[in-house]
Amino acid sequence: MVNSAGLFLAIDQSTSATKALLFSQEGCLVDQETCSHQQIYPKPGWVEHNAEEIFQNTLKATTALLSRHTEKWNNLLALSITNQRETFVIFDKETGHPLCNAIVWQCRRGAAICDQLVSAGKEGLVHELTGLKIDTYFPASKLRWLLDSRPDLQDRLKDGSALFGTIDSYLIYRLTNCKVYATDHTNASRTLFYDIEKLSWSQALCDVFGVDFFLLPEVRESKAWFGDTDLVGFLNTRIPIYGVMGDSQAALFAQRCFEPGSAKVTFGTGSSILLNIGHEKRLSDSGTVTALAWVMDGAPTYAFEGIINFTGATITWLRDQMQLITNVAETEALALSVPDNGGVHFIPAFVGLSAPYWRSDVKAAILGMTPSTTRAHIVRAALESIGFIVTDVINAMSKDAGVDLMTVHGDGGAVSNSFLMQFISDLNQNTLLASQLPELSALGAVYSGALGLKIFATQSELAALPAEYTKFTPKRDVKTIDGLLENWHLAVNQILNQTKEG
């Protein structure tokens, strides 16, 4: 290693805020600063961000952070960027200033276009080339909607005076004073315009969405050089940008899930599950999508990705709506206060049942209550439901991937709940490593940048770095677990069948 005192400045541009973080080159968090931005809801189901506010918050957060550490400026090695992946904006080529609000991944305004394309039989082609689904979660349909609504933007994109980009490419363009128009594979692959096997933009995909593409950002490896920045004159010297990666893939990278069969579960409001499936693209039959995890030295690594829409939000519901708990921390003690769930099963289908069931018509339910059911049984069943659904997704992924599950890595707020972590380890009959490292998405981008700067020569060297985690190993036998899973699936099928009959 060189310059052992070296520091990485990282930007984590998320759905709700922009963070600036300082990491040592070994991945230790030194300090951070956060600036939240406004959520804009022009109509029901529409979600936007002010892209200029995001850029100004990026400068505000980075400069505030660095102002507390002026003595470390000479030790800055690089800037790394991680970001909300599917949010996009159109911006002026000359100035970099946004020409419209950024349209957020949560926005549903492209739904009608998606429905038309699915009805026209386009889903097979899109799934084959992108690994994803035709869904308004991704930018393509919303870009088509925007161009239909704003012909002026379409004209400017065609004549080259305006540019399209996900948030990473927009920030890179602004931070390099409009010199670098580039993105990385993990972000490009979320647009529905990118062929994840050929590793290139696809004219066929552009044609599906009726987008006549003009200019698209150059796609570089995550560890590549993305230009230099002085943070718009704040620094007295320019630092290189190395390490650009979408947030979910960056968390997988930070967990060092470099081998096929290694998986990470991020526990938040919902849960994002990524399973490394190796260097060969595979498509899932169980409703999960195929993600381009990263590309290193020309070699792609793929992952299956499952999104569960209600996990941590289930516990919030117990607190805020039902007032069964006063704080989230109570749930572990309550769950352990009873020997089992007392026959109670909690189906957390508050906005439908997502992967691997994909039934948007299903409603949440609590099954199996008797006069002896207590608050503790319901809380325990709610926690168990998180473990059951996570396990269902992981099992479906592993089967489709044709790889044996090696280790499950957990991160996010729920890793502090030892009952839940042990339950997931038991259900999977596998080791679960609950990460104690903060800010994993930013850390993943930093690790990628460290490879680009050759601070580390290989992923193996990254894997050898010390990691802070709590280790959970299975404590219950296979027969017991099979019984628990059987009862869970009986409960789920009861709700699925009732809804279908109704």
C-alpha cells in the first residue's frame, strides 16, 4: 500500500439525502455530513427531485465536511460516488444545469406505456437483453413520457445541446466542469437501454421505447477514472474521481460478496437482496431480476436481485398504526418472551406480496389467532415474517442460479435484532454475518476506487481486510426448520387462494 494516511471522499446520493463521507483507504469511516432534499409530488404517484438542489447539497455536504478536516486535504486520494440508481435527469450540455426535475425511481408516470409494451409482447426481448422487467421503476418508460410531454427536450437531445443521465453521470458532469460525460455499468444497466451481456447500449432497446438516441454517456468500469474535480473551486487542487457504483451493487461489493453463492440482504423499509451468480448471465424464472453486479477488467459479474417491499415497515406499522410497541428495540425482547409464535402467522402484504410471489392484489393478514394469543405472539410472528420472506427469495434465487448458498451478509437497521438474525440463519441453515460497518454503499464505491488507484491489487486483498460483523450460525435442526417453513407456506397459500377466489 501507499500513503497509509490517505483518505477517500465519498458522495452517497440517495433518494432522501446527499451524504459526504471521509473514509480511510482501509474502509474506516472518519466523519460524515448529510443534507436532505425535498420530495416533490406533482400528482398522485409522481415523484421528482430538484436536480440543482441535489448538486448544491453535494457541494454543501462535501465542503462542510472538509472544512472540519482542513489538515487532511493533502491526504485526499480520490472522490468516489454511489447513488440512487434509476433516478434520471436531462441537463444542458454547455452548463450542466438541469432542464427539468429529476424523475425518481419511485415515480409511476410511465405505467401506461409499460402496460402497452407488455401487451405488445415486448417483455421477452427486454428481459433477455437487460435482465430486468418492463416496469416504470426503471427510467425508459418515464423518459418516453417526458419526451412526449416536452418536445423541446426531445429536440435538444437530438441536436446534442442536452444530455440524459442517471444521477451519477449528472454529478460527474457537474463536478468535472462539464468535461466528463460518463457512467458505470451498474447504473447504465438500470435504464432498460443497456445490454448486460454485450456490455453496450442497445439500439434494439431504444427502439422498443421509441427513443431515438442521440448521445448516451460513455460506460466505464466502476473502478475507472471519471475525471478530476476541485469541488467547483473549493479545493486548491484537483482530485481524481475513482469508484462509481449504484447503491445496491455497492453494498454487495462492500460486503465483499465476490464469490458465486454469496448474498447480501439490506434491511430497510423494504429489503434488497442480491445473490452473486458468477460471470455468466442467467435469467430467473421466479420473478427476480438479473443485475449487473459490476465489471472488473472486462469481466462482468452478475447477481440475482429481489426486492421485498415491506420488511422494516412491518415493524413500523406495529408501532405507529397498532401501537403494540413504543419503539423498534422492544421487538426482540417481546419475541423471546414466548417460546414460539403460538400458531400465529403474519402476512405483510400491505402493498401486495412482492418477490417471489408477485401478487399485487393480496392484502396483509394475521392468521391463526386464538384466545391465548398475546401481543408477544403477534410481534414475534411479524419478525418471523421478515425472515420467512427473505428465505423464500434467497431459496428461489439459489435454485434458479444453480449455485449453492455460501453465506448471507446482512446490513441495515434490523441487523441489531439478534432474534431476527438468528431466525434467518436457522431458516437458511447457513451462516449469517450481520455487518456492523456503517454506510456500506459509500464504502463499496470507495473499495472500487481503491482498486482503481491500485491501493489494492485484487478483490482478494479487499476480502482480507478486517470486517466488523456479528456471526450467527444455525441452532435448530433441519426437521424443525422444515416444519416452520411448511406452516408458513400453508398460511401464505391460504391468503393467495382466498384472494384468487374472491
